[in-house]
Amino acid sequence: MRLLSDPSVNSMGLSRGMDHVVLEIYCHPRDGVNYYRVEPRRGGAPGLHDSRKFEITSNSIPKFWVVDDEGSGTLCFTPEAWNVTGFWEAYFDDEEWAVQRYFRWRDEMLKELPESMQY
């Protein structure tokens, strides 16, 4: 899945009008906001961003994503390999297993994109 960030918004390291690959989707019905996890630039730390700040440019999703019901109606669409307790905490703590897993599956997502859409 690919997105184009809103050209009028420059927040959380996102460049205006930049193209992004969606790494995860969080759906939070209670607060009425959904989030896309994207890298602000290739190799940058991935963060969660309000889905309303983007326009979808490709709606295909990776074949290895799973859906996790996190309770209270919250759903997460994510690579199965990242769907483990403590994954993101370990990634941001720079634990080798999580960093390696992140880049392996991020790169797999990029490989699934049509050549014309790759970074």
C-alpha cells in the first residue's frame, strides 16, 4: 500500500507531498482515528501518523500481513513477523533481533511493489 502525504502538512518528520509505503495500519474506533506506520524517509525511524494526512495511491496490501484484534475494537494490520509482544519496544531499544526483523520484512514489502513504484 502506498500513500502520498498531504502537501499542506509537514509534521513528525514527514515531507510535504512525499510518497510513502505503509508498513502497518492501526484502526482505533474509540478515538475515531486510524493510523499508518510509515518511514518519514527511507531508513528513518517508522512512526504512526494520522491516516487523514494521506491520500492512498495504491491500495494493494502485502500478502504476508495478518490482522490482530488488540481488544476494545482496535485492529492492527501488520506483517506476521512483527505481530509479537514487545516488537516495537525492542526495535526502538535497538535490539538486534527486532531491528533485523524490521528491515527484513520492510524490504519484503518494498519488493512486492511494482517496479514503477519502488523507492
